[in-house]
Amino acid sequence: MRAARMHGYNQPLVLEEVPTPDIGPDEVLVKVRAAGMCRTDVQLVDGYFRNYAAPSFPVTPGHEIAGEIVRVGSAAETGGHREGDQVVVVGGWGDGTCRHCHRGDTQICAHGAWPGFGPHGGYAEYVPVPAAYVIKVDTQYNLAPEQLAPLTDAGLTPYRGIKKLRDAGALGPGRVVGVMGAGALGTYAVQYAKLLGGGATVVAFARNPDKLEVARRLGADHVINIGGRSLDEVRAELREATGQDEIDAGIDCAGAEEMIQLGFGLLAIAGHYASVGLVGDRIDIPLFPLVAREYTYHGSFWGNYNDLSEVVALAEQGKVQHTVHTIRFEDVNDAIDRIRTGEIVGRAVIKY
């Protein structure tokens, strides 16, 4: 099979022929029909994660996977999995024994594994997957693989973050929720903020006018270009748009230090802020307002099986729109360069 693999940091991926992997009794073999290209993949190539979980090379990136089951292990077959099933792959594979796994949050298992961060990932034509981590998609809805693949991270991660804001009581009528960043995650976050926000006003903040226009098209009530503008200037435009110069809740889909500082600079008393983006590596926010104004800061990582099941159901019902740019397998390194510079609007997806 074809695979695009990392043989070291800060090097182009090597496009090569490798053996099609075998599967164990509790696994299925998925023929990858589409693989989303995440900024995390770029960070993997650039060495962002080397201090957190250094991999053994070669590594096949790609954790956003949609495809078709072509082989079923003997134990997996008893679970109802069949050849020909259209599926998406849940990203966080837990050890099944820790308290997080028992709660269903396998993506934060301390001893778990992730596709795309080891020998097998979506930048290859086939990937072995534990049968417990595939979700069958109903083919009657005619969802294309290139639409399904981004749902497993770009469409999943902000969903969990918005749910945390909702469950904390941060959303509702008369509230303003800020979506910080309008990249792939941000475009989905806007939609979930409208779907789950209970009538909250949704404002998208970003620097790229093309991305802001997509956010507006996907349901943002207002968009604000923050490029080259001070906090006071952003506050003034927010007041003009919504009648208030603060946000009651924010979901940060960028993760850049300056964006988080802006978000907390806009946050209202007793506001909630959820971080799901990972562009930067550190944050620097004033401590006194965090304490004295009783802010709540939510870390939110990826999503679990149930979260993704809900996202897929919303997509099947036509409640989630996609902004996808299909990429040929042969152009994967060029696409990585374009993602690194922020050039691509929406999600780049390798289509096999």
C-alpha cells in the first residue's frame, strides 16, 4: 500500500510502498477513503510533541480517518462489524482499565494510543483499528468520506468544548459567546455554538477576512477582524455589534498566546473560556482577574466515542456544513507547507 511517512523531524514525508498491515482478532482493517490534514500533523512533523511523547520512527501521520472496513477480526465480527461498513475512526484508544476509560474518556487515557502518532495513520491506504473505536455511518445519508474524515477531530474537538461551556451554564439567551479563530475548528465551533448555545449571540474573531466570511456564512451573528487592532478597538466593535464590550464565554480554536490573551481580555465577570487549539505552547494571562473576576478556564481535548457519535448524527441530519479542500496523496507535502502558513481556508483532506 502507499503511505506517506515521517522518518525524522523537520523533513518532508516520504511517499513509499509498505506492506498492508495485518489485524488482530479484536481489530478491523479500514481502507482509508479520506484523511483530514490537521495542523497537529504539521506540528508533529515540526517536532512540537517531542517533549511530550517522542515517537519511534517511521511514523505515519493522519488521525482524521474515514473509510470502509475490508477485513474483520474473529472477535470483532461478534460485535457486528462487517466488511463493507462505512466508518469513521475514534481517535483516542484507551487502555480500558483507568478511571478515564471507564467514564468513556479514552482520549485522555494516560496509557492510550492515537492513530497517526505511530506506525499506522490515515496518510496510508489501510489502517488497522481496534473494533471498539470505529463508528458505523449510515450510507442512506450519502455523506462523502472527505466530509466525514474532518468530523473526527476538526468537527469533534470544538463540539466537546462547546458542550463544556453549555454544561457549565455559560451559554443561553442574552449571552455572547466568542469563537476565537476561524480555521477548520472555528468553522465547526460557530455551528455548534448556534446549535447548542440556547440563543446566545455568536461572534467570530480572526485575522483572515476569507475565514471570517466562511464563519459568517456558517452562522456567526457577527465577525470581527482583529488584525493589527488593540483590545480597546476590538471591544469597541464588539459593543457596536452586540451592545456589550465583553464575551460571556469563549472557545479558543487557535491556541496562540496572543489570541488567548485577547480572549481573556474580553471575558466578562464569571465568564468561561475553553481552549481546544494548540498553535502555541504556553499561555500568559494575568492572575488577579482570573481569581477576582472568577473566570473558569476549561481545557478540552479531542472528544470521546459518544461525542463523535453525536457529531456524526448531526451530520447525518444535515445540521453540520463542511468547508473541505481535497488533496491528492502525491501533494501531501505541498499541503503541509500550505497548512503551516495558514493559507488553506477550511480543512485539507487527502482523498484516495
